[in-house]
Amino acid sequence: MKFFNREQLYIQVWNMPLVKLADKYKTTNVKLKRYCDKLNIPTPSSGYWRKKEFKKDVTIPKLPVFSDYTISKKAAKKEIVAFEKSQKEKLTVKINKTLSSPHPYIKRTIPLLRKYGVDKYGMYSSYGAGVDIRVSKTQQNRAFRILDSIFKWFEKNNYQVLTSDNSTDTYLVINNIKVQIRLEERSSIIGTRKSDWGSYTYNEYAPTGKLYLIIKEYFWNTKNVRKQWSDTNSKTLEDQLPNFIEGVIYASEIIHQQNLEREEKDRKWKEKLRLKELEKQNLEKEKQRILELEKEANDYHKSIKIKQYIDAIKENELKNDEVLSQEFNDWYEWALRYANNLIPKLK
């Protein structure tokens, strides 16, 4: 395995500890760290992985622009070439000449193409189940052998292949990251034909014999991610399978990085909502405290007025009679008790 460029290596070192990444490159973490330093690629400290393990916030520094290099562009390119050359282990994909023992997903798909028949473009597809494939009859065996080789390579290298029982979605899974793929043959217009029901004309199509492997993923905020490999005049699709596999692995790293960014964005959004709700609760609490304070102040003044009133009544009663009746005393005590209950904090 090789890295394509400085940006890819930067993504890798922030998504996998150097020790594990170095093992993938068949080198040591010390040498890999040295290459990162020479290419001015920041690398995580050991504390970074500890924080991620406990799901704490981490900061990933931006990759410095090329003008910030501590070495020249020529020297940087030389380092990349030297690194790739020193670590290069030819990625080979064995393609069988026959489908004597096809992968289970291939075996399940073969009869489905016969079942649904050919479309107006001369293609056979597996609708609703099987692997995501669309090819002509003459290219079916070749297409299945290509997919069979890809699936077996991934499983041999401890990766996974997944399909669905109710759709043609097909995934290659690298470190729990799913990359959706498709194999198809393109068609071309070979002429036009008049409709039997009027003057309407429509195009007639025929298969071209050229196969395409496609990565069916959307990479937002990321440029120059290759998503398609096809037969060319100089290379067959079979010859490009190593590049396709490297492209799928690279795509999984981009998807992983996008997932992390999406999770961080979602976390910040939820935190913003939480703070907004907390602010709303605090405002409501403050509003309630003010209402309670104003009520207590009003009750305080009401209590004072009641006490002034009953004292005035008592004074008037004493003018008329030196001894207050029991009935009045009971009333006075009740009124005083009520006035005091209006201001419990002053009891």
C-alpha cells in the first residue's frame, strides 16, 4: 500500500496511531514519523489517542500550506517517491479465468440477471437483490470475475463485503467504514427509430463493451478524490484493480474523516441547543423569582396596612370600653395572625 499525496498521509496519521499505520506501510513508526516531519505533516501526541478513547474534545491542527514547507517542493516530492519506493509492495489481484467457485454474493446474483432480462440499453441488472451490476450478456462472465476477485481480495485482507437482501447496494468495508461500489457497462447511441404509435422517434442503444468500476459516495468539501475506473485504449479494467482497491481504501479514510467532522458538528449543534435551552430555563427562573419578589413586597405592604387597621380598631374599642370583649380579642388575634402569615420571611 502507498499513500497518494501529502494530504492523504495527513488524514491517515490523524485517524490511526503511527504504530498501526507504520505496520500497514511495512515500516517502523520512527521512520514514518521522520517522513512526516520532513514533509511538514503534524502528528498527534500520545495524549490525543487517550482523549479520543474517552470521547473527549480533541484539536486537529490544519495541514500547513505548501509555502510553509521546511523543505523545497522538489525535495518534498523526492521524499514521497523515495518513501513509496522503499515501502512498495506490489498490490496484486488474482483474476480467475473461470467462475468455478464464485463468491457467495456473485453466486446469488448470476440467476437474478437471467430472471429480469435485458433492458432497452442491452443491459442486464439485478433488481432488488444481489450485487450492484449492470452489464451486457457478452460482458457478464468478465464482470463477475472482476467482482469475484475484488471481493475475495478484501476478505483475504481481513476486510468485509456487504450486500443487502432487498436492494443492490454493495459495500466494501474497511475498518467499519462502508464504501459503496458499482460495476457497470456503458452503452452508446447507434441510431434512431420511429415509434409504431406516431411520428415520435427514439434512440437505439448498444453496449460498448467498456466496463466501469464506480465508487458511489459523496465527498463533501474534498476535491480530487477519484471515483471511477474504466477500460481504456491502453489498460483494461483488470489491470487497474490495484489502483481501484487503493482508491477504495483512500475513500474509506476520507469518509471516516467526514464522519468525524459531522459528529463534531453535530456535537457542537447539540451543545448550542443545550445552552440555548439552559438560557431559556434561567430566564424563566429569573422571571419567576421577580414575580415572587414583587408578590412578597405587595404582601408586606398589605400586612402593614392590615396591622395599622386592626390597631386603629383596637384603639377605638378601648375608647368606648376599658375592657375588650373576648369576641373582639379573638377577632384581633385572627387578623394579626393573617397579617403575619402574609410575610413568612419576617416571622
